[in-house]
Amino acid sequence: MNPSIEAALLALKEKALEATRQGDSEFYRHYLAEGAIAVGPFGILDKEGIVAQMASGSTRFRSSKIEDTRVMALSSQSGLVTYKATFETSNEGGAKVSSMFVTTVYAQIDGVWQGVFYQQTPLQK
């Protein structure tokens, strides 16, 4: 694997996780490609839906644990990062711990790496 692609994608993953913890919707406005979609227990969201969800502040991340991170280059301008995540969140319903497998697909668009697809698969308890 090209080490520069791996480093770029891992750095983006870390920035996205921090933005998620902080509820930074503006980060997501620039991080996501125009046609980006996310699929998970929340449904299927387009870029504006993802940004709106971040901006809503409906869920606050108290902590996160990331394990078993793997990176795969799909081409010289695309790749994916997958990992197991355990998040402790809080909202009006109280605190909750959720574990899931996460995959994000990235593409280099006009020389900038952007998220194009995001998938959450909850772990069975």
C-alpha cells in the first residue's frame, strides 16, 4: 500500500472522529464530497442530512474507543478505512454505550481527500 495514502486516510479518520466528538458540523460540510451518503441505524443520509445531524447536537459523545483499524487503497485516488468503534453517548434518554463496525470510503476529488460513503454496522449484543 502507498504509505502516503494510508497516512492521509488515517489522519482524516482522526479528524472526523474529533469533529464527531465535538459536534463540528462545519468540518463535515468540507470533509464530505457533494454526493456523500451515510448508512446506519439512523437510516440513509445525504451530505446535508449528515451535516444537519451533526449540527443538531442531539447526541453528545462522552468517550470513544477505536480498535482494529485497517486501511485499504482502492486506487491511487480512493481508499477505505474500517475499524471497530465503541462510543459512550448521552442524550435526553440518558447515557448509552454502542459498539459497531465502521467503514468510510474516501476519494481524492480535485486533489483533496473527501469522504464519499460511510457505513455503521452495530455489533450484536
